[in-house]
Amino acid sequence: MGAALATVPYALLSGTRAAAQPRAVDHPSAEWQPASTSNYTRSSRPTAYPVDHVVIHVTQETYADTLSIFRDPERQVSAHYVVRSSDGHVAQCVREADIAWHAGNWDYNTRSIGIEHEGWVDRPEYFTNAMYEQSARLTAAICTTYGIPKDREHIIAHHEVPGSDHTDPGPLWDWTRYIRLVNFA
Ligand SMILES: [Zn+2]
């Protein structure tokens, strides 16, 4: 009797915790590092909008500074994911169902997942094997989830977004290697 009663509060506590903490990340190995809710648009993709592109970015900031910019409600910018240079660690900042503000083009924002890579367009030492490999795994999983072809028509550079005044990821980003990794991830 005593033992049976003792299990009740534990069960209630476990249920409460489970309800309060739904699974945060879409990519299982990602770390949840949420952007300010002022920096993206809540949505219910792919029901609300089709998701048919992945946009590749380079941060021009450190990994840590990028996360703090996304947390700052004054900055009005975010991306779904940030990949760290040194080890390919992935942070998720916006749920894939929501619309991150990364492409500088509303139509492209609505229909894409944005991935930031720590580094600078003119510093190729930031484009490490680990970063290419982990980013390619992430992009491959996104393409599989939404039925996006794993090609350069659908996995695009920020500078290829119509109206973009950004240059990232720049000419030193190895697209041939990246697309190959995405296809064999
Ligand atoms: Zn960009």
C-alpha cells in the first residue's frame, strides 16, 4: 500500500515534465539555442508554405556572437541552424515549422531552411572538414524530410537569393564537395 502510494507523485511529476518540455529540435543531434521570438515568424510549415530550398550562409561572426545576435530582439535576424567551425557542432535556433529571417527575401524565407556556418567568406581556414560533414548531414536530412532534390537548384547560396546584397558563403565555399557530401551523407 505504502509503496503504491509512493509511486503516484512521481508519475504525476514525470507527466508534468514531459508536457512542459516537448522535443525542441528537429535535427536529433542539434543543441537547442532558441532565437528571440521577435526575430522570426511563427508558422506551421510545410502546411502553411512548401519548404523547397536550403539557403547556405557564412556568419561573418563567431559562433557565440551569432547565437547572441539571434537572441537579441532588436536585431531582427535569425536562421534555423548554426554550424560551428571547430567541430561541426550544430545549434538549432528556430524550429523548421517557423520562418527564420535569413534570406533577405520574404518569399525565399517562407520556403527555405537557413543554415549559418561560422566563419568569414575570405578565411577558408574556417571551412573545416567537420563543418562540411556535419552541415551536409543536416542538409541531407532536411532534403529527405521535405522531398527537396539534393542539387544546386535547391541548395543555394545566400548571394543567389533574388535581391540579396550579401556575398556569403563566397567563392571559397566548396560547392562540389558539399553537394557530393549531401548526396552521400
Ligand atoms: Zn547570409
